[in-house]
Amino acid sequence: MYKKRFFFILSLIIIFTAAFFHLSKTHLLKHDIESLNNLKNIVPVAIIGSGPAGSSGAIFSARGLYHTVVFQGPYPGGQLTRTMRVENWPGTISASGSEIIETIKKQAQNFGAIFSNETITKVDFSSWPFKLWTDSGKQINALTVIIATGGVPKKLNIPGEEEYFGKGVAVCGICDAAFHKGQIVTVVGSGDAAMQEAELLAKFAKKVIIIVGKESPHATAIMKEQIKNIPNIELLLNTMATKIIGDGKTVTQIEIEDNTTKQKKLLDIGAAFVGIGQTPNTKIFKNQVPMNKKGFINVICNTQNTTIDGIYAAGTAVHKKFTKAISGAGDAVKAAISAMNFLEHLELNQFLKEHDSKLYRPLTNDIERIGKGKEFEEKILNSKKASIVIFYSSSCATCNYALSLLDQLSPHFKEKYNFFKIEKKNLQDVAQKYNITSLPSILLFKDGKLELNIEGKITKEELEEFLES
Ligand SMILES: Cc1cc2nc3c(=O)[nH]c(=O)nc-3n(C[C@H](O)[C@H](O)[C@H](O)COP(=O)(O)OP(=O)(O)OC[C@H]3O[C@@H](n4cnc5c(N)ncnc54)[C@H](O)[C@@H]3O)c2cc1C
């Protein structure tokens, strides 16, 4: 009886404290519409991140006729672009992650959303309008912000992991399990998430080997009990994964090492799942919005609101159990609707109509795609103007980054070059002719001849230097 009463009173204290904190925080911000008169670079709905969450939110706010800018950041399209096959995006039986993201982006652009190639490097949410700084040195005055910066799956950092990422090395069991029917697969990890991945994979795979670095998994007791009862799951304790091996196309083996004996062994496998968690991309929001110890942003229950009115968070950046493309998209839709309600409440529509020239409109320059050998000949080899051509694969994250850099830098070099992009799988013979073995590869053509090339991971400074050459 006393216990019940104690918990009831404790719950009331928690609820009132949370409400007080929320109200006091939102109360601090003055929404002074007059102050907007003196500002430029205004963005009514600023979305930070262009993964399934950010891009989907943009459909709603842009369709609601609010000027929406999506800051795409270092990985345009987000994590989903790293997979060649998605079979759990509603309305699409099967498509590559890039195709899905491209469609969402087009849908949002059709309603007027602008996808900027900028990354947000700093924010200040202590007063309204909120301030965002971009990597191109601009200061944005955002009336609402949706944080959709996602996360990065933690890596093992072992040889072969990056090379075979998306080609047998995977981080999402529920997404990829069906592709490994009847195979032997490994899951590296020891927490609940890794156990859940293994449980799901066991429904498809012939055998699932969980590689645990310690004496025992640190998953909850119930999870460990469930795993024990699944006959095709084997726990390999006190063992580290040390290398991923493949045949160039897909993973074929994993090298493991016994922590005690230091003996190494090769296991034949069809896929290596990594389930050691995600790191949220939320560093720039530290001390700006409440987040948990791991850096996941806290939202107020059943909403995407943070404790600051006008700032919302969605997708993998938010602390929650479900981190799938569609759940992130759903979050962002809720965030976009809340952002629109916030703006409506401020009765800003007339002001925004009258001050259209104050709105921020970043340069966007989608590089022309070459898909046929004939086009390559006409537009690049026979052109009098020099051309910069990037060979890429839509499932390679470093390619997406290089593409976004090129997109960002190309307006500054448009007098000197024409810019093109070629997905390697579409023009294999051309790729072979120019000896394209690693991606991304950026080539400079002049007078029909290959003059220079640069390949692999590239920084903005290196690319600038290359274009200036
Ligand atoms: C290989 C692989 C396969 C997967 N398969 C599936 C699947 O089949 N089905 C499924 O539902 N899920 C799948 N997932 C999971 C899914 O991709 C994620 O749940 C989803 O992408 C999360 O979406 P998000 O928008 O929250 O974040 P992300 O996709 O991580 O996107 C984050 C975005 O934020 C941007 N960003 C980061 N920092 C900044 C900044 N400072 N300024 C501006 N922008 C910034 C990034 O550039 C990126 O655009 C898979 C994941 C991987 C890696």
C-alpha cells in the first residue's frame, strides 16, 4: 500500500518537474517577430540531415507551403544509401536505398523543399530565431529546426570491414536477414541488440554464430535465456573478430581470435553482422538541447518536441528503441507537423510572404548524370571544354561524400569545367578502359584525353587542389 503511494507521489514529482523544466525553458525564449525585419538568411523550417527522416519531414513542411531547407550534411541521403536492397519500405517491394531516398527527395523538391549541400557546424538555440552556421561560412536564422542527423553504426575497425560493407558486412539484421537464407552467418556483439539480431537471423540462416569478446554477453538475462533455447545459434565467448575476408564481391570468411590462447581461426560464412551499437551525430547540439549520456537527443513523450519550443528531433539521433528508415521518417513527419503548428501559432505567414527576399536559398547544382557510352563520347571526349567526371557507386558512403563535395564546389569551377557523374555499374566498359578499380574515382578529361585522376577517400581541400590544377 505504502509502496504504491510512494510510487504515485514519485511519478507526480517527476511529471511536475518535467513540466516545470519544459515551461521554464520555453518561457525563456522570446519570439520577437519584429526582430526578423533586420535579418537575412531566414529559414522557417530548417532540417539538419537528409536521411529517411530529414527528407521525409521536408515533404510535409514544404507541402504545407513553408520554405524548407534540408542541410544534407556529410552523407547526403543518410545511411540507407549504403544498402543495395531495401524490402521493408512501405509501398516499394524492393529497391536500393539510394533509389528510395532519391524518390523521397524528388517528392520534397516538387513541393519546393531545397536540398543544400552544406553541413551545419555550429548551432545556438539560446535565443529565437535559432542560429545555425554552415561549413560554407553562412549564418542561418532558423525559425524552427528539425534535428535529423542520424547516427553511425559503431565499427569493429578490422581489415575488410569497410571494403565489404553492404556486401556481406551488415549492421541491420531485420533489413538483410532474408538475403542470407540457409547460410552460416556471424553476429559480433554482446548486448540485447546483437542478441535480437541473432534471434532474427536464426529464422533464415542455417546457423548463427554470435562472437562475444567477453566471458559472457552483457545482454539482459531474459535475452540470454531466449538465445540459449534457439538450436541454430552458437555463442562463441571470449573471442574477437579480427578480419573479414571475401572474394572481391562478397564476404566468404571471418577470422577470429581466442582471447586466451591467441589462436586464430577462419570461419566460412555468408555474412558478418556487426551489432555493437550506434553513435549519434549530435556533438554540435551538446549543451543546446537535452540529450542522454550517449548523446541521443531526448524528446518529450509521444512527440518529437525537445524542451525548446521550435526545436524537434527525429530518427536515429533520438534516443529510442526503433531505428529503422520508416520509423525515422514517421518521427520527422510528426516533427514537421509540430514545426508548422509552431509557426502558425506565431502568425508568421503574412510576414514570410512579404519578406520572401529574406529567405535563405542556397545554391544547388545537381551534377549531370552520364548513363550511356555514346553520351560519354559526345559530352566528354568530344567536348572543347575540360570535364571533371566522377565514377561512383550509390552504395558507397565515401562516393556520396565525394559527390556532395563536387556538387558544392562545381559552381565555383563552372567556367573551367563541365561536371559529370557516372555510376560505374552502368558503364563498365568505360570504367575498364580508364582502369577504374576503386571508388570514388575523379577524372579530369581535356581534349578527349584523360589528364589526371584521383581516387578513394577525398577531403574538400584535396578536391579543391585537384580542381585548381
Ligand atoms: C547497410 C545498411 C542497411 C540498412 N538497411 C535498412 C533497411 O533495409 N530497412 C530499414 O528500415 N533500415 C535500414 N537501415 C537503417 C536505416 O538506414 C536507418 O535507420 C536510417 O537511415 C536512419 O535515418 P535517419 O534519417 O535518422 O539518419 P541517417 O540515415 O543516419 O541520416 C543522417 C543524415 O544527417 C546528416 N548529417 C549528419 N550530421 C550533419 C550536420 N552536422 N549537418 C547536416 N547534416 C548532417 C547526414 O549527412 C545524413 O544525411 C540500414 C542501415 C545500413 C547502414
